[in-house]
Amino acid sequence: MLIINTIEEVRNHLAKIREKGLSVGFVPTMGALHEGHLSLIREARKENDYVVCSIFINPIQFNKKSDLEKYPRNIETDINLLNDEKCDVLFYPSEVEMLPTTKAETFDFGGLDQFMEGKFRSGHFNGVATIVKKLFEIIEPQRAYFGMKDYQQLVIIHKITKDHNLPVEIIPCHTIREEDGLAMSSRNQLLSKSERKQAATIFKVLKMIKIHSGFSTINEIKEYVESQFRKSKTAKLEYFEIVDMYSLKPLKAWAESNNVIACTAVQVGNVRLIDNIILFS
Ligand code: PAF
């Protein structure tokens, strides 16, 4: 695998790849790679001739300095994992290279950022969109792969590629889970043993509400979820919303949408985890 640190070098290299008529699949990450990321690399491998992964811990998408500081960093292990997956290029730029001005662009997300993550993490999606748009302009992939765990991010990235006419197909990929159902996340490694056990409650509750969604109202489901987290001293519910899968607008009644997803964020100790489940579509 080639490791490239500069924009100029990766652009020149990929121009040659495209000249040969090869398709490029791209997996943007912030490192601390796990099976979830590797599954994206495998999907990219299946559908493209050439696979590029980027690792860049994007400071402008963190709204808390402490969160950025403690974000896990394992570059040596990441390189080994990417080599094992036969990734062709790792783009691993410095902060100065990617963000000479450290400023996020301001995007019009058409309201998609008003709920859930957008509401609780001010400026987060402008930071994500700034970096993802830059990466797409540098790498110019045919396809880019994103996990469904970050569902709101996926919908927002889809919108910005459409709005800015970026010629890249966004490929959503299933959330990869641990044996007990916890969605894989780089942040999981920050959990203590007892917090890790508590974190499994998140998906247990989501699975339960999928069963209940056929015969309970949205209000009843919300009350059930809140009561489940009230029981726990370590896992604190930040939000739980049942929303339309496209507009991301919170629903009050099932009849308001035919495509419905439940999304949640839970603070487990000092670690903030998100997850979701499609209720029907
Ligand atoms: O999902 C992530 O890891 C990040 O938000 C992304 C898409 C790499 C942008 O920094």
C-alpha cells in the first residue's frame, strides 16, 4: 500500500490511475480502524479497481476540545489493517495540509442538520461537510462508502454531493456490530469494562422498540426508551428520535411517513455513542 501525505502527490498519482481507465472507490475515516471500517474497504474492493482510504482526524467537526484530544489514535495498527485488506492507497495528510485556515465552510443542509446530532453538536455537520467535500475534490472517487451508524451524516453527505454536483456515488453500508449488538465505533475502545457492558443496552433497547413499533404509539415508545435509560447510572440518554428517513424530521404519528428510522445518542461514562434502527421502509 502506498502512503501519501500531500494533496499534490495523491492528485498526481490518482490522475495516472484514472488515465488507465481504473475506477476508484474511497473510504474516508478518522482512523482507529475497526471491523466496521474494514467492511467498507471490502465493499470498495468488490466494486472498484482501485481503493483509497483516508485517515484524518478532522478538528473542525469536534465541538468539544476534550473529545478531540481523547479521540483514539492507532496509526501503526491502522496501516497494518489496511495492508491486510489490500487497500491501494492510504491518504494520511497533516492538519496544515488539509486545513490551512482551520475554518469550516457554512453549508445549507436544507434543515437536515436541525435535529439530533445537529441540535446537540453545534457546527458539527459544517465541519464534516467541509472536509468530506475537500476529500471528494482531491480524490475524485467514483464511489464513496459510509456506514449507516452515522445515519444523519450519511443523509447530509448525500445532499451536499447532489447540491455541489460532485460526481461521486454515495454507498451506504450496514452497521457492523459486536456479538452483543453494540455498533462498532472507534470510541468503543475508550469505554471501561463496566461501561462497555452497559453500552450493549443501546442496541437491546432499539431491537425491543422495533418489535413494539407495530402496536405502540410513538409517544409510548419514547417513554419506554426514556424509562430504560433512567434505570442506568452509567448510560444517559441524550436524545431518542423517531424520524423520516429522508427529511430526518421527528414524527409524532406513524402515519406521517412510510420510511421510518429510530436514532439515538447515549452518553456512557465520558463516551458519547450513537446508533439507529430502521423501523420500516
Ligand atoms: O465518519 C467519520 O469518520 C467522519 O465523520 C468522516 C466522514 C471521515 C469525516 O471526517
